[in-house]
Amino acid sequence: MAAQQHGMVEKRGAGIWLTHAFMILGVLIIFFPIWLAFVASTVTQADIVSPPMPVMPGDQFWVNYKAALFSGVNVPVATMLFNSLVMAIGIAVGKIIISLLSAFAIVYFRFPGRQTFFWMIFITLMLPVEVRIVPTFEVVAGFGMLNSYSGLIFPLIASATATFLFRQFFLTIPDELAEAARVDGARPMRFFIDIVVPMSRTNIAALFVILFIYGWNQYLWPLLITTDPEMNTIVMGIKQMFPSGDDFAHWPTIMATSILAMIPPVIVVVSMQKLFVRGLVDSEK
């Protein structure tokens, strides 16, 4: 019996080592292109275009990153990073606020057509911005929101997915809490602010990470409504840096811009990692 248990432990130990080996291999495969991009951002143009390309960082780190941040190709990268940051935070916060309020109304208020309105919201999942882009552009242009942060943010702040997720979570909150709040004389918004929102904090954190990255990676909508280069986002800027025809591309600057574009999403994911995981796997009640 003891020998059998020892053999099971050995098999389980071998399985763990094998699993870790595959995980390390996967991380290396994913990380290697990022490492090459970082190396390319620290060398000269001649080092990149003359094979073989170096695999260790060069001595042009400060030169290339300073040129990207404050000079860029068309617009300084610092400006584009700021635009993307405003857009991503605005979209994430706006989606969460609207979804919290709409889910709260659907779950806790009794009104005619409540379920119909919920399914109407849910059906909008089949209408992404790419499908409704022409009428959305006409509305934004009619309100004079072209080349503005409001034009970048407002058309993208409604989220059926977040509304659905918050609704499902609110349904797990015991009805006794709402009854107790009503007995204590708490009005609906007081119950929402003091009880519902604090209980939803891990779900909010998980959604914030997802929605921030969604807003950060937007390309088509900013490309359509911004004609002023000063309103370019970082994703647009990277695309515009690539050469067309006989244009010259300064690859160290492009690679430095690409690395800088990765930093804010990475910071958000790392700083909110624990809340993000808890929001996906836990239901605080």
C-alpha cells in the first residue's frame, strides 16, 4: 500500500514538472518576440537592417525612447499615450457605471417590460460598433464631437456584456439584504451605493481590466472620427509609422513606440491581478 502511494506521488511529481516545463516553454515563446522588439528599440537603424539582428540590448535606449516620446514620426508618442489613456479610462469607467445602474434597475425595480428591456440590451451584442459605424458617425458629427475625447468615448461606453454580468451577480445577492435596507429606511440609491457597489468590487475590478484593454486597443473608431494628428491614439500612431511605398521607416523609433504602448495595459493587469482573478472566480455574498 505504501509503495503504491509512493508511486502515485512520483507520478504526480513528474506530472507537475512536465506541466511547469510546458508553461515555461510557452512563456518563452510568447516573450521572445517582445524581447526582440525591446532589443530593436535600443540599437541603431543600421544594426536592425544589417543581418544578423542583435539579440542583446544596445546603447541607444535613451536616445530612441526620448526621440519617440517627445518627437515621434508624426506626433510625439507622449501625446498619443495620453489620448489612449483618457479614452481607455473613460470607456472602462463609463461602461461600468452605466452597466451597474442598468443591471440594478433590471434586478431591483419592478416595472412593465423589465425583461423585454433586458433582452433588448442583450441583443445589442450582435451590433458591435463596426456594424453601426455609419449612423454612429453621423450622430457624433451632428453633435460636433469629432476630434474630441467625448467623441472617442461616448459612442463606446454602453456594454451589454457588463450589464449581463452585473445582473447575474445581483441575482445572487440575498433578498434579505434589500428587505433589511428597506426596513431601515434606506432609499434605493443608498442601498445601491452602500451595499450593492461594495459587494461588487471584485467584479468591477475584473471588468475594469478587460474594458480598459478593450478601450486601449481601439483602432477603427478613433481612425474614423479623428482628423487632427494631435488626437491620434497610440494604436493609430503605430500603424501610421509603418512605411508605405518608398517611405523610410526608422525601426528603432517604431519598436520603442510599440514597447511604450504595452506598458499601461501591463501596469493595469499587474496592479489589479489579485482582484481580477477573484472577480472571475469568486462571488462575494
